[in-house]
Amino acid sequence: MLDTRSVCFYFLIGLLRVFLSDVAQGCENVPIPCVNAVDDEDCPSDYQYVSENCQTSTMNTDGIITRLKRCSCSDDCSSSNCLCGQLSIRCWYDKNQRLLQDFNQTEPPLIFECNSACSCSQTCNNRVVQAGIKVRLQLYRTPNMGWGVRALQDIPQGSFICEYVGELISDAEADDRENDSYMFDLDNKDGEVYCIDGRYYGNISRFINHLCESNVFPLRVFMLHQDLRFPRIAIFNAFNVGFKRFWDIKSKYFSCQCGSEKCKHSAEIKKRFLFLSNQTNNEGIYSIYCK
């Protein structure tokens, strides 16, 4: 999906207001500018930019280095002998540090990148997410979806874009918070459940909008530790289309503004869903889950 407004950006630069040259304030590898050519809204300032997940209460992550499973590779960790790759079924990154073409993005495996206990090089193929943001992104004002994120370069399929970063909280605390718009469930099937809340602490990913035909997808990745309760959420490019970034995540019902012909939350679908729900639920509280 090519966003023609992004292409015109280079020719209509005089019409844009650049609020900040870098919303990350040097926290990322590349600056992330904020621009607005739509209205008088200032650059968002109701959150604290962080480049890694933070904790406002003790989570007790198991990060003891002696417990880390690690490889002893002397090559680029692309062989089947790499123990970290074996933990992920195989090493899913190619020599360009992109996901392999046969990667299953519908039911993706957990990704275990090489860690500080490994013998391999810091530049091996299996250290992608931990290397941080490398693509040029921009925070911009959209006509009907608030703030959004677009890329200022073409991003090949399978490339890492950014990590979903925020405040690590328990599932119980997540239930107590009124605004769940920025919540990402970590979905631990074997025990305690935690969430990442990007409402008060977050990075550029908190501005990625919903689209029923998403062009990015999240992966659960482990780097500094292998505590299955606390995966890092890495966002990868699903299709070889430049510029606008959207994703399709599990969420409660909302008024979708994606404009896609395949929109799953159109007004007609909403009417039908509410009619059927009213036949079986008197409370009038309903949830829709995106794929």
C-alpha cells in the first residue's frame, strides 16, 4: 500500500510544520521527526519516550546469565548447529538480517536471539531486534486517524522495524486501568500473564495505527533473558510496500477508520454484530478480536 502523501512529502515540504527533529531525543539509532500538515495539533507530549520496556513495580525477571542457554558458534550463527537457532526451531534471519521467505507470520514461533553469554560475534545474523531501529521513520498527523507512523524509505519484506515498548504491568493491573488502547498482552499460556502498556511510557510504536489489512506483524523475541513471561515484542514488515505502517492486533471494538475495502469493522458489520449480540447479552458490552 503506497501512501502517495508520503511521496509528495518531498515536494510539499514547505507546507509541513516540523515540530521536533527527533521525538526519541537521541534514544534510537536514527532520529524520528514529527510533522503536521493537517491541523494545529502539537507534537504529542503526554507520555515519556523510552527505548526499552520499563517497570514501575517489581517484576522479578529471571535474567541470571548462568541460566541462559547459549551458543558456542564461531561463524555468523546461520548454521543448524547454533543452539539459539535451535531454540527457535531454526535461525529465521538471513544474511541481510531479514526473516526468511518461508517464515510463518500467521503462527510465528518464539524467536531466541543470541545473548551476552554466547561465544559468537556481536554482529552475527541472530542479533537483529537487539540492534535497535535502523529504518527511517516519521511521526505524522493523519487526516482521520490522529497521529500515525510512516517510513521514509522502502522497507523490504521481513525487515525489523521497531519494538513495541512500554510499561510492563501485571494482567490484574491492566484490568484496573481504564484506557486499554495501548495494551499489548504477552500471552503466557503456562502461568502468570503480563502486559505492555504504552500509554504513559512508550516509543514510536505506540503511534502505529490499526488497519484490517495490516502490513506489519508482531513477533515475540528473547534477547537479554529467556524468561517466557516477558518476551520483547518486535514489529516486522509483512509486505514490500513503503511508507505507511499499520498493524492488525487483538482489540476491543472501536470505530475503525482504516478505509480498507476488506475492513472488518465497517458500519454495516457493526450493526449486524450489535443486533446479534443484543439477542444474547443484556449488558451491551462486546468485544471484537482482529485476526
